[in-house]
Amino acid sequence: MNQLQALLNDSLIRTKHVENAAIINIKERKVCASTFGFNVPPENALNIISTFYKNLLQVRRGGLCFKEKYYKCVRADDHSIYLQNPDGGLIAVKTKAFILVATYRVGMYPSVCVEAVEKLGKKNA
């Protein structure tokens, strides 16, 4: 297991607030680490990257489709996007080099992603 996968498990999955998570390398335009069994298709990774750089306003208005599920936007800014559907939610948080994508169940707290992103940023500063 590499450092990024360990970060996902230690900072996110063990909190029991996040179901699955993946880290997308922005420059390489692909997933570089993910939790066990969480496969993010390449087109979804590219869509998340594009959302931050080109489609943020569109996502605020119309939501986002991720892994064949529709999510309504709750909040979005240049560094984070919070989305929800009846089953749970999706959060995407961007650093300089990476985007952390995580799913969570209804009633859970997606804010735990902040700690993981802070650690990620320190490791890759």
C-alpha cells in the first residue's frame, strides 16, 4: 500500500464518516490511489478535474453525474464541491496537485475530508 492509500484509510475510512475515497492526480489526469473496491472510471476522473477548471458554475446550477448517480450541488467554490442525493453524498476537494473525491452516507459528515486534504497538502508541498 502506498502513502496515498494509507492516507485515505487512516484519515477517512477509519472515521466511519466516509464510505469510499480516491485521489486524482491533476497533472497526470488519472486516479493515483483509492480505497479498496472503489473504482473511479477515467471519464469520471476527467469530469471532476474539468468541473474545477471549467464547469463549476454549471455544477452549482445543475449538479453532477458521478458513477452513474446524479448528485445535486449543495456548495461549491474553487477548492471544494459538496453534492448530495437521497442515498448520500459526494465531496471533491482540490489541492495544487490532487483532487480528493469521497462518498458518504446520509447523516455522515463530509468535513472529515478536510483533515485528509491538509495532510495531503503537507506531504506534497
